[in-house]
Amino acid sequence: MKVCVLGGGGREHALGWAAARFGHDVTVVPGNAGNPFSAAEEPVDADLYILGSDDIVVGGTGDRLRAAGKLVFGPNADGGRLEGSKQWMKDLLVEAGVPTARHGSFAEAGPAEAFLRSLPGPYVVKTDYLALGKGVLVTPDLDEAIADARAKLEGGGIVVEECMEGPEISVFAVCDGERAVLVPPAQDYKRIGEGDVGPNTGGMGSVAPVPVATKAVIDEVLERCIQPTLAALRSRGIDYRGVLYSNPMLTAEGPKIVEYNVRWGDPEAQCLLPLFESDPVELMAEAAAGAIRSEPRFVDRACLTVALAAEGYPGAVRKGDRIEGVDDAGDLPDVTVFSAGVGPGMTTNGGRVLNVTALGRDLPDARARAYTAVGMISWPGMTYRRDIGARYA
């Protein structure tokens, strides 16, 4: 099958790699200089188009391709509102009866500040618009929350939430508009610093599967969160075909949705796709056609990804540094290095530059393999967390 993956980061490299592993002809548009499947600036003719990033979905690329008669894995712009607007997503959750945090949506600073003062803290402030995974502040400091709310309001609306307590996981459902098929749960690490400190990023690493995400927990997420959300989407006339990426927090009262995303996660895709024993493209093509018939199979192994970032991330980063050691790291058994922010001549060209992914018999084994590979890669100012998966070691 000819597969065209749309996007330029590490997730899109992983999707291309996974498709090629099962013999498909792959092009990633636009890709990046470190992604061997990057071959075009515009979408090529293909049997299946996979929408990679949130802005591609929200911008209506799926609508345009479907209007041209193409098979597309990824929702149209109407389904993309789940990620494109936190307020719209929260309204849908309330309508569907899906558990979530106490929250309010605001367009002005005064009411937002009053609502923040009514909360016990810690405080959560989110942009109501896309912010590339970095539009969230979680803080125990009321003054910091108020200042952040005022700053975010300069770019658009915001959502303010009461902070929930518990482990947060990532549960991915491949959807055909009616049916949802789950893949193994994952867990990502959003904060820049070890011990989950510092500002949020697009994700500094991930693990899969997640020991705290038992079958009973995942069944509850499917029944109480994912299926009601799909039903609510259908009630609004939205035919959701693609990945529904849920972030439930496992609170004392049960799972509650933090947010939804409308594409494969980054860096979770880099952790999940190597676990497929069956062809993930076959599953995505069936979902895109509106009728999942096959049941995916997964290897009985664990996977761990470490993101390597440029100096200064998640703020302004330095670019153009030569990256060393990638080929040697990728030659290690069960290790794959996915390129994200890579420029010509294997130089740094973005915030998150590489994703080092390793399979193992369990998470400690995968962790040891991944960090051995990380130790072989270098460039000036390379930044990464050394505690990915440590809680499960």
C-alpha cells in the first residue's frame, strides 16, 4: 500500500518506520532531514493518508483530502475541535457525562481571576487554542496562575481548572466512527526537569505499557470516557475516524479526563508503534474506511522513549549543532532513533531533536537499552531527562 504521512516530527518518522516495517511504500511530507522517508514538499498520490500533527487536523487537511476521494486516517476539522478548543472539548465532556475537573472558560481577565481565587489550588491554566503541547501551566502559586492567565488571554480564550490528583496515563483508541479499538496504554513525561519539575514541554519521554493501567482501569476508561465521547461526537454529526487520544487521570474517584488529542501522541507513538505485532497500517486503513474488522496484536514486551532536546527547550533553542553518534546508537539491538528537529547534515533544527526508543523484555530492560543508546549521542547543549521510566525500574 502507498502511505503518505503528513507532518515533520518524530511521531511522523515513527509512523513511516512502522508502515515500512510491514512492507508499505512510505512518503512523509514534509518530514525532516533525519527522516529517511522524507521525499516531498506536497502530499503525493497515496492509498492512505495519515494525519500526523494537531495543526494539520485542525486546519482541515482531512476535509480537503476526503473531498478529493482519498482514504484518510485522522478526523476532519469538526472532530479536531476536541484538541483545537479546550472549551469545546469541555462542553462535550459535560454533555456526554464524562468525568473531568471542575473548570471554567474565560475571555477576560477579571472573571478568570475571580474563578482562580475560588479554587483551593493547585491551579491549572490552559490556552483555548493550539499551543503545540506547551499551553498548560500547573502551579500551586495563585499569583503565578493569575499572571499566566492574563498572558494567555492576549492570544485568545483560556480554560481554568481545579487541579486533579493521581497518575496520568495516555489511552489511545483507533476509531472508525462507531467502534473504538484500544492499543496498549502509555505514559509520557511533560515537564522539562527530572522529578517532574519545570515548565511543560511537548513531552520528554514515554513508556508503554504502564503498570498502573490495569485491564480494569482501561476497561473503565473505555466505558466511562471514550465510548460516551464517541457517542456525543456522533450526536453532533461528527464521523470521527482516526486516533482518539485520551489523557485520563486516575483519581481516587476513578478516571477523569484531563484532555483529548486528535492524533497519535508524540512521544507516545514512538513507544507504541514498535509494540505492534500485526500491521498498524491495516488497522488504520480499516478505521479510515469506516469499518474496523481486524483485532490488533501486540508483542509481549515493553518500550521506552527518551527525547533529546536542544539547549534552551522549551523556550528559544539554539540550532545548527552537529549531531554525533546516531548511527552507532541505532545499531544497538532493539533500539531505533527517530528524528524530530533535525536539519541538513544531521544538525539540530528544533526543540526536541531526537527520540531514542528501545524495546525490552520489561520496562527496566527497555530503559537500560535506551539510556545506553542515549549515551552514544551528543551535540553541544544536548538536554534530556535521566528519570524516564525510573519509577518502574
